[in-house]
Amino acid sequence: MLSRAGYLYATAVGFTWGAIWSTGRIRRRNGLFVFTGMPHWTFGRGGSCVGGCYLTNRNVSSDVLEHEAVHKRQWQRYGMLFPILYFFAGRDPLRNRFEIEAGLEKGGYIRPSGGSGRSRIAASGND
């Protein structure tokens, strides 16, 4: 119950922030409210998931939205504890358990590999 309240609060905050700063059309995709045309300083990395909202400038590929939908479910599971848990999981997406769960490749943190090694992509991936 507490997690749900935290998720709903975060969604309200994300929706308000997105409505203020988004210059694009607000869409509903993969269960997320997607806000585009956001100034770069209004979100982290390539985009940020806040509750059920995804805030970005233009990073809205199908893979990225699948990745962000997992973050939405993490918000639903942990509520307002999620940002704290995420912080302690670390900024390195290759070691952050929430980014790993959401899918490093779909999030743009690693290149698709034809087999063995994973190559790192610059820290301009998604949150």
C-alpha cells in the first residue's frame, strides 16, 4: 500500500514536471506517460523515469521505452524508496542492479554483441 502511494506521488510529480517543460505531444506508450522535447537539464542521462512518466528530449525508441517500462515497475514495487535504492546501487549502469534488470542493451548502455564481449557505451544512456 505504501509503495503504491509512493508510485502515485512520483507519477504526479513526473507528470507535473513533464507538463511544465515538455514541448512535444504527451503520449502513452508501454504503460508510460512519455514527455518529449524536454530541455536537457530537466532529466538525467538520455531520459528519466519518474513513477509512470518518462521524461526525455527525443530518446524514445521501442527498446528504450521497454527499458523504461521496467523502471516504472520498479517504481511500483519500491515506491519512494526507489530513488534511494537506485542511488545506493551506483551511477555505473553496468553495476547498477536496476539498470541491469531493465536491460543494459535496450537502455543503450551496451552495444548489441554478436556473442562474447560487451562493449561499454558512453554515460549518455538512459535512466
